[in-house]
Amino acid sequence: MNYNYLKYFRVLAKTEHYTHASEMLNISQPSLSHAISELENELGVTLFEKQGRNIRLTKYGKFYYDYVEQGLTEIEHGNNFIKSLASVDSGTIDLGFIYTLGAYYIPNVMKRFLKTHPGIHFNLYQNTSPTIIKNLRDQTFDVGFCSKVENTNDINYIPVVKEEIVLVVSKHHPLAKYDSIDLTKIKDSEKWILYSNRSGLRPYLDQVFKTVRIQPSIQCEVVEDSAALGLVAINYGIALVPKIDMIKLYDVKDIKIENKLEDRTIYMATLKNRYLTPSVNKFINYLVHYTFDNQKPENE
């Protein structure tokens, strides 16, 4: 079925006049007549009949017009919707990010980006790093912010955030008297609240414990920062967490770690060899420059 023939049929059905319809469509009258003839041959019915110098729809033409009008209207709505999603000025970006970025980093990045691109819309989703990678692969997300995940050669990672890791304890815990601490001095009897294996932070923390030769006694495992901080606040255990503003909301003490540890790196992740809309590419390019600008020395 030729899409253009359906559009020609709709215009001719409305005007019931070949000359007027061909002028509106900017095609020759013979071309219009040929298109309608081809359409009638394909359907096996006559769609128009002569009425004096004009034409009119047959009974079958009237039936068919209702379906064509509805179908073309839906297609046009779909075309407009897809164009709006893909537009460089009014597109939509599906963005996934880990929990630690929800309070400050993502809102701040969006605020700055939307100052110059106010027509672009975001759909936001929070989850763990492995789930974010899964959703990039199934194309639920356009862009993800997460830790690196093993066996993800199909993912492009760009480092965007460095997070300091701190020890958090209840303000009523004996360790709360310290402002900094050597992790090797922590007693083996301490109970630890760890991020679960579903968290992208867990491999980093496992390496930290290995480096300082601690075999943590695990009290429980969590996925979200808020859960870890809430449990620490009731003195259920101690935890290593990223130094985020959320810590201030809980009755806990964050303690600087004296051991030489690498900062935790968070990446902007995208699926390799996948088509990205102009609006998504614009956001990615903005993030690259935003990250570079924020990493410049202050005296530059």
C-alpha cells in the first residue's frame, strides 16, 4: 500500500474535484488519476464515481475514507511525536543514575543544562549500577550514571564524578570522638553495614577492605545510601559510604579515612554503536565540557 496514494485519496475525498485536489497536492492531474486507479485496483472496488463535472465517493469510498482519515491522523501524530522526541531543541532524554547522585549532582547538572536548552525534557530513574547497565542495553535508558560493571565491553564509560569515601558511625558510638581514622585500627568485633552485591559500590568497598586487610563482620547489606545511614544512626553497625550531603540529615558522624585510598569514580555510561537522538548527543557533549570545566584548577 503506497502511503502517498492514501494521502491523495484523502484530499480528493474532501474536495471531490480532481483539479482542485491536484493543485492542493502540487501534482499533475494525470498523476492523481493514476494513483487513485492503482488504489482501486489494489482494493478491488471503485472509490469514486462521476457526478456531472465533479466526482463523489461511492458507498465503499465512504467506508474507506473513515479508516484512511483515522489511520493517517494516527500516523501524523506518531510522526510529530517521534520528531519531538528526536528534536535537538525539544527532545526527551531517559536518564538513569545511582542513588548517591539524586540529591545534588543530577539536579545541578539538569538545572545548568536546561538554562540553555529549556525545551528538552528528562525522564529520571534511580537504580543500582548493574540495573542501569541492563536498562542501557535494552534501550530503556539513553544515558546512565553509575560505577563500572564487569563484562561490559559494549558500554562506553566517561568519568564524571569523584566521590570521597568516609566512615560513618552513630554519634553515640565510641568511634564518634574521632575526626579521622586509620581503618586498620578498627576492632574486628565491629559490625559492618555493607552495600549489597547489586550495588556498583560493593566491588570498590571489597577492594578497600582487602587493601587494609579487614575481614568485615557483616551485620546486614543494603542497596540505598539512606538505608545505610538510617541503620548506622540507630547504632546497628558502622559503614563506609560516599561523602554526600545526605549524611547531614542523619544522627551520624562522618570520619575522614587516613588510609591512602583512591576516590570512587562514577561514570557517564552509554551503549556503544547505538543511535542517539540530537538532544541526547547535545546533553552528552554538555556533560563532557561540564566535567572538564569543573576539574580545572581554581587559578586557571
